[in-house]
Amino acid sequence: VPLADSPFLRACRCQPVEQVPVWFMRQAGRSLPEYRRLRGTASILEAVRDPELAAEITLQPVRRYGVDAAILFSDIVVPVAAIGVGLEIVPGRGPVVAEPFGSPADLERLRPLQPELDTPYVIETVRRLVAELDVPLIGFAGAPFTVASYLVEGGPSKNFARTKSLMHGDPATWFSLMDALAGIALASLRSQVEAGASAVQLFDSWAGALSRRDYERFALPASRTVLEGLAELGVPRIHFGVGTGELLDLMGAAGADVVGVDWRVPLTSARARVGPGRALQGNLDPAICLAGFDVAASEARRVLAEGGTTGYVFNLGHGVLPETDPDVLARLVELVHAETALGRPAAAGEARP
Amino acid sequence: VPLADSPFLRACRCQPVEQVPVWFMRQAGRSLPEYRRLRGTASILEAVRDPELAAEITLQPVRRYGVDAAILFSDIVVPVAAIGVGLEIVPGRGPVVAEPFGSPADLERLRPLQPELDTPYVIETVRRLVAELDVPLIGFAGAPFTVASYLVEGGPSKNFARTKSLMHGDPATWFSLMDALAGIALASLRSQVEAGASAVQLFDSWAGALSRRDYERFALPASRTVLEGLAELGVPRIHFGVGTGELLDLMGAAGADVVGVDWRVPLTSARARVGPGRALQGNLDPAICLAGFDVAASEARRVLAEGGTTGYVFNLGHGVLPETDPDVLARLVELVHAETALGRPAAAGEARP
């Protein structure tokens, strides 16, 4: 099967599939013992900068789980770190920016990303992966709002007070920051696709902290620049955030082919909000996986029933939690494939492509 | 004006008001310099246990802002701390439980609350306040789910993984925990009302982390026990959580007279979701207050237009942030009163009681 006809890419395009494809956000990483062994004492940024290591980490969950897509091992702050914004990824906490952004002068700390010069290791990792993988590789970037929130807050935030204060109090600086970050995300994603990535996911993880009104004014335009800037490349564009129930239609309209949905909104409701012509991805609560396979299986069956079989990619509603038992995920992949395989007798009332 | 005819209580009952009432969640506390001076080096739990201090802290924002209601200075973990669950409130972090709950045996660490014996200082603080206040006093408690999340996680949580794992993996233990916490919340609230509180707010601050399905099964029944257990006392019951856009109708139906709404859902939408017969409270984004008064005023006017004038209490969508300038809040109170006073010429299309 050529990659373009893989279940994952067909589902992203709302084309009929023989079984529902599945992958997991953060499928590579701390929940896997082989990841912890392989990464050893290297920091996440060190691992990302080592194409051999990053490629191997990306491949681990594909081998173990038999998922329908790989996602590049990287982090949303990699491009801004590469152009010299001083930051580190602190274990158990997340990205921490040494000198948070706050004034117009800080804009000078951002320059356009030149992926061949600034992040050659990302390109090299993608090249190695596409040579080896028989499933599509998903490239990714952080959406301008979410990356900006780290730069402005100086790290993960509960209430995004500094970020919201900046956008409302000094919109000119805010929009300049958004422009710069949109250019960086777009350049990074283009370079990943040009190196062979078959799809991209734009992570606006914290967009759900915004009201619909603020999202529309302060976050969406820059995300649209990124997503529409990728249109000519012809790869599916996934757009995801948590707590975005009020924003799903806007996140689709920003230029997404696939809208990621967390566990708060049933996929049937999400389908109605997003409208026809776009696929959905999600939305099993990752915390459910900690309650053991039987509970996870029962919830997964409900999610599958709500997701339908066309224009749907099974996933969690957010990333795999570090304490997840990998066997639960492995069995979930089997379950999704078995329960949705075309040969299986359809349940009463079930829609089929 | 008798207290029962105060704008706040009338608004809670969806009765016509002469102007929209306003108070702020966490109006007492760290944003006030007089609070920081008064509390000095006392811990929050020490301050709560000192009726003179707790009453004075409760009064400070009433004097400074001219808000239409006072809210008891306390914390949602006060009752469980009083019956011997070892915990402390760590500055900048929140409640931290020394030995998190996880097994059926932990249920023995909870016993029924006897407010006169266990939290006499709360009752005494309420009595002092009602003798002094000329606006209604709001009592409060944490909803069983939110209090349970602190007990099970051991502190504030990002993903509530242990809590969700317990509810799904060991529902019997979970429901026993909910029963115990519902009894504790109900006993605490009854004692506050019997001592003179004119209204209560049940804080299910983190209920928005749950899917609608999980909320309905695992959280709502215990909250209903609390809210319906208060019905005979005849005081308005406010029910609040953040990120609860998908749950607003359920949170109303659980037995609330007033549903608190965060900034993510416009009040017009919230009104449609909650339905007639219940008031709304909210929903200015507290982070907006950090962008200065002009921005906050503009957003407050929009919130007022969406909230309407009947069955509506102006508030923030979550608690006052510690870095908030008190002058912004003082001017917001003036604005809400001035813009909604009956004498003012009504704007085009504006509904009036």
C-alpha cells in the first residue's frame, strides 16, 4: 500500500478506510521503558538534536504498538530555542524561559527561522525516519499562541495572566510576537514536510484558556497564517488543543483538515460543531488508561461509536501520561483495529463507509 | 433595606433589581495590601481558625470595594483538615495532603463533621460577620469531587490522573469517598447558614476536568446531595467551577439557584444552556484586570450586556489574581453599579426588569 493510501492519511482526508487508524499523542516518551533506557541522562533538547537518537525514540512506539502513524520526537519550543531564546525543558515541569518576554524590545530576540541552518537535526531526523517507516510520519509545531505563552509566562502557567495582560494591554507588541512566531512555525513545518513528513499537527495546547472572542482576535489569525501557508504542500493539517470545546469550529476554520478534540466534548457533538468536510481526532481521556485495560476498552468502544468510521482518527484527548502501562496502549491499538475492521459484522445502527 | 431585599439576594432569586449586584471570588486575600499586613506570618489555616482575624479579612474588601456581598474567609479544605486529615496550604501551591488517599482503608480517615465541635471558629466568624455586615454573607464549601481530588492527588493537579483512575478503577471506594465528603460539605454549609449566612457557594472548581459523562456519574450525585440537602434552609445556592462549559446545565440541575460561569462561555450562551429559572454569576476573565482599568471596563461592559439585568450577579470568571490592582476592582464595582442603575437611560435593545 502506498503511503498516500494508508488508513491514517485517508482518514485525515475523510476518505473511506478499511479500519479506523490510531496513534497516541506523546506515544514516544516517558511511558516507555525503552525510551527511558535509551535517553538515559540526555536532556530532551539534547535528544532532539541527535538525529540517530531522535529517530530511534520516534520509532519505538511504532514497533511496540503497531500504530498507524509516527510522530516526530521533538518539542514545541525547539525552533525558538534554536534561534537563541534561552530556555530549558525542566523534567516534570516543562519549558522554562530564563528571561520571559514582556516588552517590545524582546521582539528583537526573535528572528526568522532558517531550518537548514538552525534546525538541521530536525530535517535529518525526518529524513532518516521516512527512509525507515512504513507508516506516515507526522511533523509538528507549536501554535503561535501556545509558544508565546511560554515566552511571556516564562514557563507553564495556570492562568496565563501575563500573556492575557500583554495581548489586551499592548496589542501591537502581541501581534508582532504572533507574526514572528507564525513565521517560525511555518518555516519549521515546511522544512519537515519537504524532508518527507506526510502530515503535520499544530499544537495550540493552551488555546482553551482563551474566551472565544479572545481566541478569534488574538490567536486564530496567526494559526491561520501557519495552516494556510501549508496548503500548497497538500499534506493533512491537524489542529489540536485541550479544553477547546468552545473553539472547535474556529480551529477547523483556521485551515485544519483534522480537528483534535479532548475528552470533554463527545465526538458526536464535536462533529456537529466542526461541521462537514473535516476529520476529527481523539478523544479518550488519557487518565482512563491508568484504570486498567478493561475500563479503557469500554471507554474506547464508546469513543469509537461516537467517532464513526469515516473522517476519524482514534487518539487520546491529550498526551499519554508518563505513568501509563504500555500494554494498555498496545491492546487499545488492537481493539481499535479489530472493532472497526471492515470484515467485522457491523453493530446495529452503525455507519459504514 | 432588609437583607432579604438586597440586590444580591434578589438577583440570586431572579427577582427584579435596581442595579446589578457585584462581588468577586477571592475578593478577600492576597491582592489587598491590608490583607497582607493583617495576616502577617500567620498561615491561612491559622487565620481561618482565628474568628477575629477571619472576620476582619472578610470585611476588608466590603469596605474597600463596596461590593454587594461578603464571602467568608476560609478554604475548601478547612472541614477535612478539622477532622484530622493531615494537610497544609502551601503558599503559591495550594492544599497539600501529607498522605494522599488511594485505598478503601483511607476512608477511615474521614468521619462525619460536627461543626460545633470541629469548626467552632467558622461558626463564630459567621456570627461576628452577620452582626456587623449590612450586605449578605456568602458561606461556602468545596464540592465533593474537588475536595476528593486534593485528597487523592495529594495536592493541586494538572490531569487528575489518580482521581480518575480511582473513580473508574474502584467505583465502590470512590462513591464511599463522595458520600463522606458530601456529608461533610452539607454539615459545614448548614452550620454556616444556621449561624447567619444568607447564601452559599459550592465550589466544584475542577469539575471541568471531567467529561460530561464522568461528571454525571461520578461527581454530580454527591453535589446534588449537598445542594438538595440545603433546600429547606431557603438560601440561594451558587454552584461554580472553571472550564465547565459542557456541564452548565447539569450543574444547574444538581440543585443550584445560581450557576457560576467562567470566561470561556459568553453569558448569553450560558443562559441558553442553563435554562430559565436559574440565575447566572460571572464571568469577566480575572486576567483581564491585569491589563489596566480601561481594558477591564470595556470587557466588563460586554459582560454586563451579555448578562442582562435580571437573574444575574456580576463577578469574575474565577478568583481575583494576587497581582491584581485593587483600584481596578474598586472602579469595576462603580462601573457595574452605574451602568446598570435603573435611572440610567437604557441602551438600544436592552432588556430591563
